[in-house]
Amino acid sequence: MNRAAHVVVGYHHWGLVAGRFCYALARACAYEGGRIKRVIDIPSPYTDEARNEIVEAFLAIPDPGKENEFLLMVDSDIEFEKDAISKTMMVAQIHNADVVWGNYALGTLTNSIFGLDPDPTQELAMVLGDLKPNMVYDNLYGGGTGWCLMRRSILEKMKETFPAPWHWFDRDIVKGVNGKLVKMGEDLTFGRRLNQMGAKQIGYTGLVLLHHKLHPTAPEFMRNEVEAMGLQMAEADTSLVHG
């Protein structure tokens, strides 16, 4: 890995942060040492606005020698391994990616990596299926912003390209089924805008990312990796029990 590359971690919350997230972040900071240059937290109930504020705060950090090359946006209910940040940065550098999406179970228990619906009459995102652990997927439409590594240069270009105040995360309106207009989520809007700019987006399934809702959850295809960590996945769904 390029030794000059550093990362800033940004997250927002509604006033409550999952305990396992706090533990994971503290452990990662200890493991990564000086590679993590700063942590930005934005308390706000407004997700779209908070995500844009995180990016603005990141870009406002002086960057001599391009040291603060990456921003990792992570949700405050995600638990991750101590080396997950280094792994994600390494994948970004090896593949020269502008954005790396991690994969975790969304609230609907689906994967969080998206492709474009092949129907040319509409512009909707489609959850990718048949994923496997420890893989890199390209030609993506977007992903879930619960784990998203972004290169500083692409964020700067987006600020120049898309209108203020929300250059990155907004609610773009696109054509859906039967021509019906659909308002996209803020994370898929980000992916859509990246596509419009020709940015390189990849998905990475080499991380165990636990999403803490009522229960910690993970994608079914990550069962072996999760259970290798001493966690037990339920048979009927993707809920976890900490062992």
C-alpha cells in the first residue's frame, strides 16, 4: 500500500451510536495508527444533509502531499474487523477505484451492492445476487453507504459538477417502471452521479460487516466467514448471536 495514503473516517448519528460500532472504531484506530488522520462525526436526524456535511468537512481538511486521500463513510450501527479499513484502502489502490462499496445486510436483509436494472426503459438500481466472499465486483451502479470508501479527487470533481448545496448525496428523480418517476435514496443518487461522471466503482466482499438492527445481521453468503469469527448465524434468516 502507498505509505502516503491516509484516510478520514466519517459517520453521522441521531444521538445514539451502537456500542459494537464504538468498539470497532476504537480498535481500528489502535490498529491503523497514524493512517487514520481524523474522525468526523455529525449528529443529525437528517441523513442526506449529514452525509453532505461529512464530505464538506473532509474536503476542508488541508491535504499537503495528497495525504488525506480517502474518506471512509460508515454507519454508526456497523461493526467491522480491526483491519477492515486497511483492506478496503488496499483494494481501492490495487484496482485504482474511485469508490469502494463494502457489502452488508440492509434493513431488508438484502445485499448492499447494486447494479443497474437491464431494462433500458427505466433507471432503477438492482441488488446484485450470487455474490461470493473475498471478491471484487465492478461495473456497479452503487451501494449502501454504511461502508463506502471514496477517493478525495472524485469528491472534488463532483463538487464542481453537481449543483449546491448537495453535490454528492441527494434524492434524484429517475424513470421507473412504466415511466413512473421515482425518487432515489441518497446513497443510490451518489452512485448514479458517479456513473454519470464515468467514475470507477467496485464492490468488495472481503470484509465481515455486521449491521446492528434489532439483531446484528450479515449476508447469508458470508456465513462461513461470520461463523469463523465465533458468531452463530440463524438458519431462517441472517440474524446473528454473539458467542
